[in-house]
Amino acid sequence: MEDAEKKRSAAPSSGLISCVFSWSIRDILNKNLYKNKVREIPLRFSSMSHYKASFGPALIEETHADLLSSITSVSRAPLCQIISVKKHKTHKLPNNLLYYIRVKAVSASAKTYEEDADDCDEEDADDCDGADSEDGDAVKEGYVPDGGDLIAFAEVKPKRVDDLNRPGQPYTIALVQSRRNGRILVVASKPIACDEDYYQSTKQDKKRILFGVYLINMTTNLRIYAALSRASDVRTPILKTALPGDLDAEERCSICSVDDTTGTTAATDVRQMIRPYSPNESQEAAILSCIATSQCKHRNTFKLIWGPPGTGKTKTVGVLLYALLQLRTKTLVCGPTNTAVLQVAQRLLKLVQESQGIENYGLGDVVVFGNRKRMSVDDGLLDVFYDHRVEVLRKCYAPETGWRKCLESLMHLLENSEELYEAYMEKWFAKKKEAEERAADTKTELCVDDQEDPLTHTEFLSQQLKPVSKGLHFCLENLPIHLPTLFISGEVVKLMIEGIESLQGFEYFLSRCQILRDVGPLQSHLSFQLELHKRKLMKIFISLQRGFLLPDVEDGRLDRFCLDKAQLVFCTASTAARLDVVMFRMLIIDEAAQLKECESLIPLQVPGLSHAVLFGDEKQLPAMVRSNISETMNFGRSLFERLVLLGFKKHLLNIQYRMHPSISRFPNREFYNNLILDACSVRTRSHEKRVLGHKMYGTYSFINVSDGKEEFDASYSLTNTMEAVVALGIVTKLSKACAASKERISVGVISPYKAQMYAIQDIFSKRFLKDGETYCSVNVRSVDGYQGGEDDVIIISTVRSNIRGSVGFLSNHQRTNVALTRARYVSDEHIYSCFARSADHLFGFCDADTVCGYLVMSRH
């Protein structure tokens, strides 16, 4: 506890946060503050020092741009009222300005609050989980600062930037270290007047007014900065192979015979293991190659698996992880967002549950690590969620109510039930005699309690069994789920299941005995049955006593035990910073092309790592970079893309299962050089779907929204109200048609602009006709937030409408690729004429006036 307190009270190291604290408001508003300090990040690096020096300035500039964006829209920032400020016991001028604050939430109406980083554990400033960029789009009502948040102090609710820098209250910011029991620990850039100091200096009795204004969350950037600071040839040996672009890092090991994936016994075993999941040839080759690499102990390697849209990348990752789980290869599985991590975890869990003959047995080898609230972990993943597992196992290990005590109590009760009952009766008679004597002495009647009959033998057993049974049921149900298979065999689990059934049967029998207690002729039979039940129970639980020992946990550290003994651990790349004491052999990063290379450095630093497999597609969206300066200097480039540019071989998953060929043809030609084949399943007529008969519902339709007008909203993002109305019209028609035909369909409405996404959500929530909503499900997202998703019909609101021909975000081919490859069947809106002309043989053109339409794609 003392160590945890020290960790929470430790001021951040000098570096990124010190740099942020040094900026004045004038510095923050200076867009070019770091323009001449950021250098282009090269493809090759001569040393680890060169590597660290290349990313550092760009990271600082990115943090600066993030803060600039936030502070210029401070009037819409979430805020809270600070009701108490006290110095921490380690507070010391000038640099260790630690304070405890208490806050009162203030309702926020702004929709622009974006939590690009993590929500944090209340225990620890470092216990933060990676967040989805799209998850931060939700309205933040009643803001309360969390770990990693950077907040500004203000005496008024800020309406402009100047309100953060007023006479008597100069610009002061603080980084939230932790939040616990209502107290928030912060480290401030300047001294803050504590409550007693404030009232003493002002000599006022009126209540102090002070607000905490959310600016940005710095957790991920701080972790990246720390990872860059720690990077060394010793700490990150695997990265050393990728610095100069050493192509040998992807070649087969000359020593390992297991690297031959075609003829070895190991390869044959793995092939048989994955065969039930029917991987295609390219998927199977990728899996076998990765498995072979994972067994090599002589070198560090990278593998790149290229998964274009619809090619079964998630399935391939899932089957690979299942094989690694069976081979007991300790693996860390990361992604850029919580959504990506949970999607892969769900796929793996499904495979585990399908393969086991015993429900949920084997889940103890899998852990999803992060913050439950942030990750939105549902019941389907709760059994593998780290915090839940630790909580459950603590109950199973509890000294008075856990497995060992309950098992001991049950055996004692069954083995000595006669003696225990006799002792009870002796106490009862003694108590009654004492009560009678007391009544005689006082010449009063016996009280009601003293007149009650004693419990029968079966009633006594039932009463004694109840608390023991409750604890045993909990342990018997949860130990098979939460203990790693290393410590609990399938045979033991079967015994536990039998134990649950026998215990329930025994409890039911005892309840029946109480009902039949007055039926004299049945008593001898019931006594005989009681002995049979007891013997059966004793046989099962004696076997459990002998065949299963609850594993000892060093110093009671169940939290560490769960991570150390799991074979697969899932978390975001950022959250991997919390795993620096857990040994891993293999790292798998899903959606690796969406992860900045410097952020990939965090999971690459986990101890023991020998091999990394990167799944991704550099033709789709890269990581989001806010700073134009950093983006120009390749700060957003992924490790996946850099290795591809250096000539690393990438294994292509070459069959797509999502889109009808008439959809896949254009992106396949434009982005993938016709390397992708269409699966048989998407080439059949059964993959065609046309809910409405109008010609616009073909492969692609471009709808001219002539009255549409692009406008900036308050957050300087673009909207087009008419396009939102047109989208509503199309979805309403689809909904009615689905209701009439009883045909289910999913519709995705997407836009490259978040302001337009909000506008569409608003208009749909107010006016969407609900006739048939059971049959027509609608999902409104940004293009960036939809990567990896798919729906039957996709409607794309491109927003842009101007005489300059500017198409804005969609000039990025990666974003266009994502937008055009989400539909399973087919229907769009006025994207842009230059794109339309390049594929005019595929598309139909309509006016919104005619069809109430939009760019529409469906999967036919």
C-alpha cells in the first residue's frame, strides 16, 4: 500500500509533461511553434538513439496541436467545479506541486469532447486503458477528471481562451495522476491556492469559485514518450532488427527445422488442429508460417500479414490465436483501439467455447486487460475480463468463505453429522432446562423462542449446509472458468460439475425430508436415502480433495497470478505499458497499419518478446494525426507500412468474402492491383439483394444533391443538412420495404466528417419512421470509426459541395477505400465527379429530387 501511495504521489518525470507545463497560452496558439524542430522520420535508422531522436519532436508537436485544438474550443469543453484544494504530503516548491482536489460534476452539453486516450483506474495513475477514437464522440455529461487528463483552472466558465488567463488567476494547468475515494491527485504547472490559504489571503467568507476545464488526455502520449525514453538494444531487442530494415528478420531460421511449414510433424499437427475452421489456402499458409516462427528460439522476427477488406483477417487472427493457445505459446494480442481488441477476443472465445467439451472450461488461459467501463465489456466477455477474474478468484481464495474452508466444512459436516446433531441436541436441552428454571424462579411463562421444538436431523443438516453450499456452488461454478488449465484438468472439472449436481440433489432431498417429517412410515426409507446421498457427496468431494489443489499464489498476488499464468492476454497497444513485469514470447498486433510506429513501441517492450506478427492493410486508414506538421513528417506512419516500404514480404490473404464482385471490382483494381479473388459465396445470386426497385439501388449509385450546401459547424467540422435529409429519406423507404417484405437488412450511414455524423444521428433520432425498424437496423458512424465494420447497404454522405471541386477528406485514397468496401450487398451519394468518371461503367447517376437519394451501396 505504501508503494502504491508513493507511485501515485510521484510527480511525472521531466520530459513531455514538463514541456507542456512550460507553454504559455501564446505558445499554444502559435501553430508554428515547432515547425522548424520536427524532422522527417526516415525509413531506416542507424541506431536506437537515432530512432528515439526521430520520433520525440514529432510527438511533442502532436501534443501541442492536440492542445491547440482543444484550447481554441474551450467554451465547449467539459468542466467540473472544484470544491476543495489541499496540498499532498509530498508537495514541495518549485517542481513537486502535488495537490488533492475534490470536484462537483457540471453537466456538459458539448459534443466535441474527444477522449483520444484512456479512462484510468482509480488506484493508479498508470492503470489506464486504451480507448477507441470513436468512443470519445459521446456526449460527456457530468465530467469528473480521470487519470491522464490535462485540466486548466479557471475562476469562470470559460467562453474564450482569455478566460484561462485572468488577473489573479494566471494560466495554470494540471495533470491528473489518480482518482480514489472522491479525491483526485493532480500535479500542477504553478502553485494553486489551497482552501485555507485562499480564505486567509482574501479575507472573504464567500464561497470560492474554481473550475477544472478538460483540455486533453495525455495518457497515450506520455506512454509513448516513456517507451521512447526506455528504448534500448537490451530492452527492445526485437526492434533492433527493424531499425535498418534488415530483411533477414523475415527469412526462415537456418537452424529451426520447425520453420518448414509443409512437411514436419508440427506443421501436420497444426494443420489438423485448424482444419475444422476451414481456412482457405492463403489463410492456412499464414497461420502455419506464424506458428513455425513462434517456435523458433534462435532469433527475433517480424511477420506481416496483409488483410484487405473482407478477406477474413479477423478469422485468421482468431484461428492463429487458438492454435497458439493449444501450443501454450505465451502471446500478447494488441490493437489500436478497444473495439479492435474486443473483436478479436470475441472471435477467439467463440473458437475456444466451440472446441471444448465442457462449457467455458479453458477460458482461464485467456485474459482481456483494461478498464471495463472504457472497453464496454459485455456479459459475453466478462468471464475473461481481468478485473472480474481477480475479483472472482479472491472470493475463491477467501480464508473463511473460499474453496478450502468450504470444502473442509462440508467434509466435516458429512463425516460427523451424527455427532454434530447430538451436540446440537445436548445444547438445546441444556438451554431449555435453563429457560424452564429461569421461568420457575421468576414465576413467568416460557418465551416463544424457548417453546420451539428442536430441529430434526435433516433440518439441522440443511441449516448447517446452507452457508457452506453457497460458497461451494460459487467455487465449483467459477474455478473451471477462471483458473488456467495448467492448474485444473478436464477430469477435475467434470468432477466439479458432478459435485454441483449432487450438492443440489442433496439440498433438494433435505427440503423434501422437511415436508415429509410427519409421515412415520417413510422415516426409515428417508434415513436410508440420506445415507446414500451423503456417501455419494463424500465420494465426489474426497476425489476433489485428492485430485485438485488450489494453486498457491505468492504473497496473495492474484492480480499478478492471472496475468503470469494466462497464455493469451488482450489489450490495447497503449495499455501494454502496464504489462512491463509479465513475460511474453509472441506479440500479435491487429489493425497494425492503424497504429503509429512509436505507439507500437509500447507492446514491443514487454519482457521476453521474440517474435511479432503484424496484421494490417496499409491501403486502408492510417493512425489519426492532428498536427499537419507531424503528419507531413511521417509521424502517423505505422511500423507495418515502413516495413512494407523497406521491402519486407507481406503474406496476402487473397480471397474476399464480403462484397459482391460488382462492388469489389473497383477497389480491387484501384488499390490492390487485381490481386484479390472473389469467393464463390459472393459470386452467387444469393448474394444479391435489392430491397427497392429503383435503378439507384444497383452496385453504386451517385445521387446528385443539388440543394446541398457544405457548412462549418461550431467545431469547424463540415456538415451538409440536405444530405442528412436525403439519407433519412432513403433509410425510411428501406425500412418500410423491409417491414412489408419481412426481410431483414442492415444499413450503415457513414461520413468522413464527425459533424455530419452528429447531424445525421440527430435527424434520425427525431424523424426516423419506426415502421419496420425491427427489420431494418441502422448504424451511423464516421468513416474512420467504421474500419473493420460491414453492413448490407452503405450510404455515404460525402458532405462536400463546392465549385472548386474540393473533395476534402476523401482525397485520401485510404479513406475512400474504407468507405467503398463496407457494403456486403450494394447502394452512395454524390462523392465526386473525378472518382465517378474513372469508373462510369459501374455506377448509376440519379438526382436526389427523383429518388430522395444519396451514394448508396449494397452487396450485389
